[in-house]
Amino acid sequence: RVGDEEDGPFDDDFWASGCNVVLNALDNVEARLFVDRKCVSHGLGLVDAGTLGPKGNVQVVVPNYSESYGSSADPPEPDIPVCTLKNFPYEISHTIQWARDLFDGYFNRRPRQANDHVGEISQAEDLSKIAQALLDKLGEDAATNMAEELGEDLGVYPFVVGSDDPSDPEYVLAVKRASLNWAIERAYNLFFTSMDELIQKHPVDSLDDDGQPFWSGTRRPPKPLRFIPLDSEDDEVSAQQVIINERIAEFVSAATRLRMESFLSVSGEDAPSLISLDEALAALQVHAKELAKQRKSKQILHNLSGGGDSDTASVILDKLNGAKTGASFLPRLNLADFEKDDESNGHVAFVAAASNLRALSYGIAPADPMETRRVAGRIVPAMITTTGLVSALSCLELVKLLKGVPLNVHRNAFVNLALPFFAFTAPLPAEEVSGVNGNTHTIWDNIVIKGSSKTPAELLTLNNFIEKAKKKAGCEEGMEISSISFGPYMIYANFLHSFDEELLETPILDIVKDAVIGEDDDDDDDFGFDEEETDGGEKKKKEVELTNEQKAALSKLEHRRFIDFSVAVEDEETGEEFELPLVRLERQKKE
């Protein structure tokens, strides 16, 4: 995959290895923007092309003259209303999108959330403060949901077996057992409890505020689905129920696998996380029988206790206490990014199973894995005619770039063979931004700062960097650097740091490293360091072990040939602020 967060060949050495023009035919905007940024940083020409059925486009980016691909954005695609996705689907695309969101929530957002809070929860002496902070920040419903998720994701963490080694059968078994139970509970809550609650709230014969049938038009009443054992004495098992049982087993199998892989750093066809349908059916059989027994006992206890209510803060605190069990082992859960093209990772299998179960509940025709992959991945079948035309137009622009023709000779193309429609426009020139002393600059301009044999770039202090940037930008007296940012990280602001001698004398690359590895920390933490007292009672920082993610971030930083900073300058007399061209700190090439 092509992008900032992926390891691969697309590092600075690749872009600086003699490449002068890039032809793009990527399938997602994030990757296109990544290539666009690299082309601008390295002064390379770019021909970006794409097709969407009969539609096609070609955009040429001319170094030093035209705007870049990222200078403009297409209007966002219309989204499916949330209420339709959540309660009233009537097309298979609605259930697939719902299942796609479910995937992101369960296997990306929640593991990230657990990783973000595991340190705070494990070190907290009084969890009631965290519970109250969640209430104040999120409100009752959101705080309760978050605490419940943390309790599920950390409270059952199977380190209690004494090992987190994926090759340890006992550990794998503990992960499997916990994940299987979690998947079965999810199936019951998603496809029975939530559906049943919706029908209880809006019975099939209910009317809306206008006196019309509530379940009419595109609204379809759902049928609550649950697993019923074939030998059940209380419920009749029809042929339709056999299909429902199989669909639920497919969901449990897929969900268990992905849940296990949140804890196990292994995958593939021989991974221990693979769960067969027979295993899922056997576990569902046991769960259904236990559930039938519990219903009566729970009802008796409820009647005896009068139902009993707990205040929200107590409920949240109870969930956080459960989360602390697993948090004390400082786990790092694995995040899954949906990948539609890998059939072995189980991602499409989960989305298809969840989508088809929901479709079955709402009386919508199910979709096969291929159709699910197409909708979930927003794939439009390619047309060879469109591909041929766009490829030819791209080659024409490539020849123009290699010949170095003027900007007005180049052409961006927009076509739709179905209409037919053909439009050709000259690339827009790069936008000029006002700078200091009445000068202007574009995205292609930068100010280069190099280290010297006496002071290499790695030892250049923040104060030295500021002075060099002011000198190279031609800042007059009364102009001061007001802010310095590296990507999303602000590393200097004059109203905060102009008198911070310790920071000003720190090498700027060390400040960048601290910002990058400390991005997930709270503001009052020193990530990667802890404090200890010396014999004289003074406090000093001691280095603590970094996570794999932090080590990877530092490694990427170390391999960069240059670091680009966004720098703003303020005229202290007028209060006017100017943006400098990107200020580039070049590092010495490592042999």
C-alpha cells in the first residue's frame, strides 16, 4: 500500500533516485495525496489519472508552475442518512455500509481507544476521577458506552494465563475462548436485542405523529434473529431458522477471528485465530441453552430486587474497575484497517456476514462476497474503453512534461463516454501567497537550511534554526518568528516559548522526535520518560521503553533526507502575520 503510514520502497531515497515524472493510477484519495505531496516536496512532475465506469479524468502537475493535485478537492459524495443505516435500511447497500462501519468500530476505533487509555487506567489510584472526567467531557450516554467498551476490551484481556506469546497454546486458548464469547454476545445484541427493542418501541401496527402507519413506505419492520438449537424443546425449528442459525454462525466465526487478531499478532490461512463453522455452531448451541436457563433465574432475581437502578457514575466506575484488570498488563491491541483486496484476512467475510444477517432481518435480498466487496470498497467496474482513452491522454501529458513545454500547452481532461462529454482545460497556475517584504511564493518554493561541519543538522538548536530562517527569509528588524510547526505538531510559539532558554537551546530535531512519539500522550505527560529522585532530592528524567509504534515513527524520521517546517512571521509593529515558504532542514547524507 502507498501512504505515509506504510513501510515500503517509497521513501526519500526512492523519490530522489533519478525519478523526474510520476504517472499515477491509484485507487484511493489518501494514496494520491501522498504521492502528490512527495512530488511537490521533490519538485517532480505528476500525471494523475483515474476512471469511474464511463467517466475518466487526467490532471497534470507541472513543477514550479501549476497547482498540485491536493490544491483542490472534489465535492464529498452524498452519505446515507444515519437513521436509515441504524434503524430503517431498505437496500443491500445500506446493510453493507452499516457492516462496514461496524468493522471500523470493533476492530479499529475500539482497539485504538483501548491503547489510548490503557496507561491512564493502569496507573490511576482513584478511578472515580476518570469516571467523573468522562461524564463531564462526554455526557452520560457517551461516557457509559465508552466505559463499557473499555471494560470489554481490557477487562477480559487474557494475560492472566501468564503469557502473551502467540505460540503459547494456553494463551491462544484463552484468547479464543474470550473472543468467541464476545462474538456470540455481539450477535445476540445486534440481531436480536436491538431489533426486539425497536419493535417494542414501534410495534408493527403503530401509527406515526400524522396518524399514518409507522412501518410504511421504505420503512420495514425488522425480525429479531437469534440462534435456536435444533433440539430445542421450547421453540420450533423451521427451515428458515436453520438458515438463520447458519448465518449467525458465519458472523460469529468471522467476528471471533478478527477479535482474536486484536490480541494476536498473527494472521494468514494457518493462523490460530481461524474459527470453523462447526466450532461456532457448537459454541452457539451451548450459549443458547445457558441463555434459556438464565432467563428464568434473572426474572426471579429481578422480581425479588425490584429491578434496582444504579447512578451513571457508579456504572461507569464499575466498568472501569473491570478494565483495570487487563490494563495492568499494559497491552497494545492490534488495529485492523479494512482491506478489500486480500481474501485471506477475513475483512470482507465479516462485512458480508454482518450485512446479510441484517438484510435477512429486514427482508432484503442478501449479497455475495463479490458484491459486498464492490459496495464496501466503493468499487465501480472498469471499462476498457475508458481505461484506454485515459491512458492515451496520460501519455500525451507525459511527453509534454519531458519536453518541458509551457504551462498553457498542457491539458487536464474530463470525459464521460456515456453522454458523451469531453472537456479539456489548461492547468491552473500555482496560487501565490503573500510573504515578507511584499514578496510572494507558491507551494513549490522553500527556504533551505543546511547544517555545517561545525554544527550538523542533528545538533542545530531551535534558536539557531530561528535565526537562520529569519536571515534567509529576509526578515527586517521588528519581524519575529511567531510559530513553527512540523506537520500537525506545533513545536514553537513565541507567546509560549520565546523566553524558554532550555527549549531554545535544544536541537530542533530532538524537539520533533519528542513531538512525534508523544502524540498519544496527555499534555501533562513526558512520553518516553519518567521522573525519579536523585540522592540529593532533585528530580531527573529516566528513559523508559518505547512502544513498537513509537520506535517505527522514530525510524521513519531518521531515514528522511530533509524535514519541512511551516513557519509564520509576525511584524511586531503592525501585528500582521505572514507565512514563509516551507523551511527545509537538510540533513547530511549517510554513507
